[in-house]
Amino acid sequence: MTGFYAGFDVGGTHVSGVCIDRKLSMVKGGRTDFPDKRKKGSVMKDISVLVSELCDGEKISGIGMGVPGPVRDGVMLWSCNSRFMEKTDFKKMLRKWNSNVSVDNDVNCMAFGEMTERKVKNLLAVTLGTGVGGGIVIDGRIHNTRPYAGEVGHMSIDPHGVKCTCGARGCFQEYVSTRGVMVLSMKHLSEKLAPDRLHYMASRGDRAAIHVWEDYGKLLGTGLSNLANILDPEVIVLGGGISGAFEMFEKEMNKTMKKRLHMKPPEVVKGKDDAVAFGAACMAMKA
Ligand SMILES: [Zn+2]
């Protein structure tokens, strides 16, 4: 059996894709950023163009796609950060290119890919970006039989805390997403700077930016401790744009987890680039 597997990561602001062979090596990839004013029609067109670029004229044996919300039968049911894509039937769309199609929540895809590559059986994947998502692997199986499982971003870490985009208060997401970083930026630098900028400043020794990431590590460590207490994973893999600043918040995150957990804390690592697209392709391979 020859042929490649294509995997796509549909995010709130971009779509990226990879093509891998059966040995999990990447053969090609691509990415398209959506325009600032996103509309469903133009976004779907951008996605189609990238799928064509990677799949047309290739021996494709399956296509996988990760989308930013819970999925049932290939339809994204809900997305608090990408409302414009809700109720889209991504499976139907991909069938134009191939009959072997799998669509799942983006973080489930990432968790599946990391499990496949790291050869572990119990793993938690958490993405840190515009929103915060979770993917759970227990005994070598992705926990996706119920569409809303793994929505770790909406676990509350403060019942009287800030209001989340979902309407509830104190959600983990509001503290460790891009919005959470900006709140810390306001506290320490009196201006709302983006995570990338704060990462750069902290790496150059800016004390205020370093404090942002220390506070961030404590908040992240608190939420990850709750999850570790429930799931006891062998490894926690972090993805999403903010995970790029991993070395800036790693120390405080680990310290907090050590303080809060009565068992040896799980290893927390940064995931691979293109983890969602890679995992989506792995899912198509196993389908
Ligand atoms: Zn929430």
C-alpha cells in the first residue's frame, strides 16, 4: 500500500497542512493566513485552495482535518473563538478529494499525533492560543467518543474570576490564552503587548516581561495540576502559539505543579510544529 496522508489544521486565523508518508516523514506542507475580516465563504475557499495544493495530483490514501471546536460526524458543533465556522460539515467538504476522511477537534488530532510519535499510552495535549483546548489519550485511545470531552479551557480556576467568552467566570482559558497574557502585560508593563513581543523582550532580559511569564507559569501550573490530578498522564504536551515562549514560563510552571501535586508531576514538554496537521494525517492513516 503506497500513498501519502494529508492532514490539515483549521484555526481561527489560518489553515495549515502537511503531507506525510507511512513512516510519518513529512513530504510537503503549506499554510494560508485568513484575512483580518474573516467570513465563512472566503475562509472555506482558502481552505479548499490549500487542500487542492497538497492533494491534487498526489497519491493520497486519506485526509484528516483538525478544527477548533467539538465535532460530531464531521460537523463542528460549536466554537467560542471561531463562531463563523460553527455547523460546518468539514467531512462532506473533504470527500471531494478522498473517500477516507477523518475530522476531529484540533487538540484531539494533536494528542493523537504526539501519542503516535512518542509511543506513550497516557497523554494530555493542551493548546495555548486565542483559546485553550485539550486532547486526552487514555490507554492508547483518544477520548473522543463524546464531542465535548477535553474542553479543559472552560475548567474554572476562580469562581469569581474574569468573565470568559463562553459566559462563565474564571475559566482557565481566560488566564492562559492570548487574552490572559495581555492582562498580565497590562499589570506589569501598563500596556497590552502580544505574547510574541513579550517573549522577545523577556529573552532580552526585560524584567517586567520576565515577571509576566513568571505569573503566567504559576497560572498554567495551577490548571495543569488540576488536570494531572484527574488524569495522571505520562506526559503533558503544550501546543499553540504561546507554547513558543515555553522556556520563559517553564520554571514557574514546574515549581507550581511540584507544590500542588502529591505525586511526581508529569513531564511537560513543548509539542512539535504543525502538531495538529501532523496528528490529523496520523488519524487518517489509522482510520
Ligand atoms: Zn469559558
